[in-house]
Amino acid sequence: MKSVILIGYMGAGKTTIGKVLARELGVEFYDLDNYIEDRFHQTVPAIFAEKGEEGFREVERKMLHEVAEFENVVISCGGGTPCFFDNMDYMNTRGETIFLDASPQVLKEHLQMGKTVRPLIQGKSEEELIAYIEESLEKRLPYYRKAKHTLKIEVIHTKEQIKDYVEQIKIKVKVKNEK
């Protein structure tokens, strides 16, 4: 099996779906942001604050190249990872890339349900949040659409939905590997 690399906007479900997918496939799961934090002994927001976005994106690129060298893994990338350097083209050479495509409304729902503190959206009203998501998603879509596969994501309320998405990914990846 080639590695599976999940991309998409924050709140699309990359980590939630990725963990279950890795467990089902019997492979390791890597969340790129967590990997960066473990390697640098700092949170992503702290690295961002210390090095700026440009410095963080350099770190992220280096860690992406490190983690993508592992074989038979599932990787969940940060929402911005595909949008810098040649990251998207590189990921396409390293595995099966899957864009978890969620509408701004679905992303808003997930972000509001999530327990993760996300500095980029903290303190935004519902209207501001939707406007922010729409604006940044529009900029990122050309990169996300370079993925080998796309999976439409709706609001995830149940474990059954997660399992259904995992099954859809397994079918996409298997079909691709047999060609």
C-alpha cells in the first residue's frame, strides 16, 4: 500500500478520519502538526509566533518531507500545507492524496464542535467565521484540487459516518492501486 495523505481545510475531518483509517489499515497515523510539535517541543502557534508564517512553512515543509518518507502510513496535513512550495506536487509523488472537500458551512459546524483551540478563528462571530472560511478556502482550493482523489464531507455527527468515509477512502485507494 502506498501512503495515504489527507488534505483539506481545518475542520474537514483529516485527523478524525485519518486515525480510524490508519487503524483499519493497520498502519501508523501521523498528524503533521502534532509531529512538528513533538520534534520541536513547541506548539504550532508558538513556532508561528517565533518564526513567523514563512519560518513555520519552512519547518512544515521539512517535516512533511521527513514524514512522507515513511512507507505505509496515513498522514493528516495542516490546512495550509498543500499551498506552499511544491508541497502538493511532492505529496502526489509520495502517496495517494485525498482532498476532504467540505463546504464552508460544514467547516464552520466542525470548527464550532471541535475541542481544539485554533488561534486563526478565535473570537470570530459566526458571520465572521463563515466569511473567513470562504475567503481562505477560495485561495486554497486550486492547491487542494491537485489531490489524486476528492471525498465530499458532510457534517460528521456519528462514528458510522466516519466509518463510511473510511470505507470510501479504502475503495478509492484500492481502485487507484490496481490500475
